[in-house]
Amino acid sequence: GECAVVGDTEADVQAGKAAGARSIGVTWGYGTRARLEAAGVDYLIETPDALPPLLRALTPSTAA
């Protein structure tokens, strides 16, 4: 199955990558955009409202 790690620090990004998951960085926590980008975050979102649509976009469709 697919997995994503959502976090606000470089450690969160690194943990996600170590687990083979996509990393989603959020800019409203402790980390900064620059640090998340330097850590190699896969996706970066600015507001909590942006998370559900991103997760939907990343979820494979099960429609036949």
C-alpha cells in the first residue's frame, strides 16, 4: 500500500524517506520551507486545507 509521512521538520522528511514513504512538508510548524526543501521533501503545503486534496490526488483510484 501507499504511505505518506506528514511533518514539519527535516527529521520528519528523513523518517518518511527511510520508510519508503512520500514526504509531505507543512510550513505552519517548527520547520522552515528552506529546511524542508533542503531535506528533499516530496510535497510542500502551506495550509491545513491543502492536505486532503493532496492526499486524494496521491491515492490511486479503485474505480473499475
